[in-house]
Amino acid sequence: MINFKSISEIKDLIFENKNNFFEILESTIEQLESKGKTLNALRFTDKDFAIFQGNKIFSEKNFELPLFGVPLAHKELFQRKLKGGQAWPNEGGSESRKNLLSDQTAKVISLLDKAGSIDCGRLVSVEYAFGVTGHNEYAGTPKNPWNRTYVCGGSSSGSAAIVASGVIPVALGTDTGGSVRLPAAACGLFGLKPTQGLVSRDGVFPLSTSLDTVGPLSRNVEDIAKVLQIISGKDKNDNLSVKINIPDFLTEMKKGIKKISIGLPKNYFLDGSDKIISDNTVKVFSICEKIGAFIKDISIPNIETANDLNMLLISTEAAISHKKIALEKNKSFNQQTLMRILSGVFTSSEEYKKLKKYRIGFIRNVISKVFEEVDLFIAPVWPCLIPSINESDLGANDKAAHLVRRIGHNTRPINYLGLPAISIPIGFDENGLPLSIQLVGKPFSEDLLIRAAFSLEKEFCFWDKKPKI
Amino acid sequence: MVKNVKNNYHLKILNELEKAKINKELIDNVYGISKKQIETLKNTIIQDKIPDTVQEVFTDFLEKNKNDKF
């Protein structure tokens, strides 16, 4: 009933006829279950809870709520505690956490509840969110709606698959090394990674306490803006959360990009990507110029170091959080995940301190240099065409290792810098899979990223075409 | 199995992994990856007079650029 509809279109359907409220909810849950099964993207639905929440929202009749009656589902890392001591599973996509339950409700989930949305269930994540292809032996590997023999990317693979299949308008993911942007890009979605500190991570299963961020995936920029507005803001329970004036993203969205300066990185990003990727990225610059932006060549100092150190920081902090269970239940882990976590156990506390200290100076250097020259820059997301499930399966294919190591090349440094970025679909490759770029902005410039993304959305009209499920 | 390890901290960790009955080949791989990554860190130099947190870097940056208009 709400296939491929935006948040505002769903709300219009509800206001047109209030009887649609529960019909929309029930049909969405059915679609989550059927397409979720077809695409291996669903962990679970909770129809009883969704109906209970729907009844509460409907009876309160607060029709002004920004997400009144809109059914959503999110990556399985977002905890939910229920009344009467019950709770949703909190397995982190892993057999090692089988039957473990949430001990709280994630802050961002509470904010979406207050905004009137109906939480229908949880979507597949890569084990411990620690992978970029989307493979998951335990929960199942989500299939790309555009071509089901191809990956969705990771780790927010289920979120990307379900949103791209049209079932719901938006889903939340997490991004530590690219895990919102990579699956968004692979599935033709807009996926926003916010500035470190903008959105609370309280109640979200952690991978890296310094680098984890929470962000939305959607088929359109307006819905990204709406959800980001709701989930942004200071939270005392997240030690990295900052108090900052949150702009009105929807008002900013329509301002266009005339006279905005956009950087074309001459080092690292395009060189490290396949020619078809860099050629398609460069074409985007001409479109930006056409709609009024200025393009400037930039060079980002020492960015290759950011890639390596991001990996070390993630594995060190993953080891700090999960070493105990990794040792005790090592046989219940996918061997790749285990290897990634355990590669962080050898970092001493002195080395960890140095790692964090170096990062601070590095960020200061890069942002003062780059953003003195430009307002934002463009880079590819994937450095290569989206791979098939088989060719990128580390367990089954010896040649997959080199491919998988490359995938985070363009996304990881942005996480290391703590900067905001949004992936934008721009077309299709020879296999019928989406091609995408990312815009990267100054700290807390999500309003500018949303403006630029909205302008480009109108140029590329990616979602004039739909995948057939 | 990993040989010639002189770092006492690494030896301690390797013993923990062996005690947990983790596959020896995996231990070798993990140790190799870790050593390479830590080597990258060893080659970095910490700058003088940097803030204590990333949040402070961002706050300083925003303060410096607060008159930027788009």
C-alpha cells in the first residue's frame, strides 16, 4: 500500500482517510515479512508491539507529529526494551549473542517514537557491524533489490535492502567505516553519516566508541532531512554528544548550491578507485558547475594514513568492548569477524592513547587546510563496481580478500576525520547496479550537504526507475 | 605458531588466545595484521599544543568560521 512512498505521501494517505492508518501498518508488516524473506533482510517483526504503538499514536490524535503513523524498521543494533520486563533481541547479528535481549531503548528510537513513527521490527546487520559487503553466515546475507546475486554492502545491509525495495521510506543504520554510505550507495539510496557528536549513540550496540555514528538511509533527501531533524541533538548519555544549534534542515534544503565551492580531490580518492568509478565521479562536477557551484582542485594531506589508522582504532575499540565474548565464544563467530576484533587486542594502552591523540591533531590539520579552500568536497563511495555475493564471499573465495580490503578505501578516512557525508545515487553501472558519489562537509554542515544533495537529486532523478522484487 | 615474540604484552595476549583454544592459523594472521597496523602508528608524530578532544577541535573550528555565510 505504501510501496515507494515518501513520508509526506504516507501521511497524506492517512489524512485522506483515517481508516488507512491500520491498513497501512498491517500491509507494511506483511511486506516486511515477505520482501524481507525474499531479500534475506529481515531479522524480525513485532506485530503486537506495532499495533499497540499504532493504537496509542492514533488515539492521541496528535496529527502534527512529523512522522504520525509512518511505519519504519531499523538495523538490528538499535535496542528496544518493552513494558513488563520484555525486550527485543540484541544479538548484534551474531550467533555469539544468541538470545541476548535489549537492556534499554536506544535514544534515537525513543525520539522517533515521540515523533509518531511506528517501529515494526529489525533488519539484518553484518555481525558486530564489522564488515563492508553485507555477508552474514548467521542472520543471512541480504540481497541487492536491483540484482539479487549482488551484495547490498555493509554493515547496514538489511536497512538498505528494505528501503530500496520500497517497503518503508527510511531506516536507521550505523556508520563507523562506511556502514551507512556503502549499503546506501550499493542500493541506490541517500545515506547520511552525521558529524561525530550530532546524533546520540546511546542504546546502540557498539563497535568503536570513538567512531560509531548513527544515520538515516532513504530514497529521497527530504526524508533524510526530516529524520535527521528528529534524531539530532545533545544527549548526556553519549560521551561524544555535543550541544549545537540544529538548523532547520527542510528550510535549508531548498536553497540550492549557487556560489558554493566544491573540492575535487587530486589525491587518494580517484586514484584509489577503478576508472569507471572515477570517470563517473568527475562527471558530477560538471553538473555541479551547471547548477551554480564553483569547482576547485584540492589535496588532502596524509589521507592514506587515515585509512590505516581508522582500521586500527576500530579493531582496538572493538577488542576493548568485545574481547571477553570473542575469547569465550570464539567458535560462535564468523572467522573474519573474530579476526577483525582480535587484531585489536595487541594494542597497548599507551598505543591506544597515542592513536587517539594523533587523530585529534590530524583532524585539526586537515579541516583547517581543506575547508579554508572549499565548502565541501566530492569523492566516490565504492572504489569499484558493486561485487556479486559470491565473488566477495571471504569464506568461499580466496580472491575476495583483496577486493574486500579495498571497499572501505573512500569511506574510512571520513570516519577518521569525524566529518559528515552523504551518499548520492547518480546512475547505473553495466550490471544494472547503482553508481554513487558522496559529498563530504565541514563539521556540523549537514544543512549544506542536504542542500547540495537535494539539488543533485533533481538532476539525476535516480528513483524514476524502481527495482522489481 | 607465532615465534620470536619479545614484547611481553604481546606474549601475554598470545597466551590468552591460545588458552581460549583459538585456531593457531587465525592467531598468526591476527598477530600479523596487528603488527602492521601498530607499525603505521609508530611512524606518526604527535603535534604540540593540540586540544584534548575532537569536540574541542570542532568547536574551535566553528568559532573561527562563525561568520561564514552560504
